[in-house]
Amino acid sequence: MPPKMTPRNINKLVSTSILSSLLICSISVVNADDFPGVKALMTDEEQQQSGVSALNETQVKALNKWLLKYTARDSAIIRQTVESVQEEADAEIRSRIKGTFKGWKGNTKFVLDNGQVWQQRNQKSTVRWSTKLDNPEIVITKNFFGLDVLTIVEVDKKTKVKRIK
């Protein structure tokens, strides 16, 4: 049974379709050597837990080839049709910014203690915010349009972000 079509689901479907098309186009012009690969996409802990760290070079290359094809062909369909994948995509992320955080200025990168790296989405923005916080807690949620918003918990300041690692 297909999911109920609400404005949010329609927005997600349109956004996912556009992003999937762009991804497929970009992957088709990039050779497999330019694909970051499973080891670049996983933290050391994830590699250990999954067994990826124990694979030999031939096995890693085969896994990367499969991941490239999966990303280009199947991931968009699964994101749209599998409820558990949709729930994971919508789940909030809680972490901390590593080190002393001094605010943002439009193109700020946020290095999190979970290994992820995020960057402000509107790099041309003149909106700046200064502070000095040590390892502040953050929450990343999706807004109405399905885009990511980072919130500095202790001061309730928000900025739009995109994941870069």
C-alpha cells in the first residue's frame, strides 16, 4: 500500500526525485576512481563493527563498485518506498561540535564528534553570529521542505546546513 500523500510527503518525493536525478547524472560523468568509497563514507568504528576494516583491497574495490551502482540506480527508489529508510532519513541527529566553537559566518563547517562534517547551506549569507562555546551540543532536524537545520542546543540558535562528510 503506497504511503498517504500529504504536503510533506509530496515535497519529499519531489525533492528526492530531483536530487536523485542530479546524483544519477553526476555519477554517470564521474569515473569509479572519483567515488569516495565505503571507507571514506564510514567512521573507523563503523568499519570495525561492520567488518569492512577486515576486507582486502580486492574486496573493498568490489564493495565500492556495488555501492556506486546501488547509489546511482536503487537508493532513490528505496528512500521513497521503504518506511524504515524514510524514518531513518527523517531522524534527528544529536552530537557535539568538536572543540571551541566561535559561531558562524555563512560558510562555516561544523565538525561533529560523531565523525560527520556539515556546512552552512547559504554561503553567500551576510548573517554572522559570534559566540564562544566549548563542545556545544547540537541537534540537526529536517524542516518542512526536508532540508537540514542545525540548532545549538544551549542557546537555541539555528542555521541551515548540508552534510559534506
